[in-house]
Amino acid sequence: MDYVSALVPPVVMAVFFTVVVRAIIKSQGGPNKAKEDAAVDEVLARAESATQAPHGSGA
């Protein structure tokens, strides 16, 4: 029975890892992709406008 107790933790870890990877893969693309792309575009636009503002307002 020692071999069963030795094999249980790696099997549990493998199952958990598989579930996590499947969840990550399922969350890619689809409606989530549009939301993520919009958020990134917004952040980039804010960063770009923030870097351009000080240069244009010089005295």
C-alpha cells in the first residue's frame, strides 16, 4: 500500500494542472478577447496621450 500513497500526490497534481490549463485555454478568445483587447487599447491610448501632453504644453 506504500506505492498507492506514493502515487496519489503526483496524480492529484497532474489532474489539478490539467484543469488549470483547460481553464486558461477556454478563457482565451471569444467575447473575453474583445474585452481584453479593448482594455489594452484604452491603457495604451492613455499612456500615449500622457506622454504627448507635456511636450505640447511647453512655454
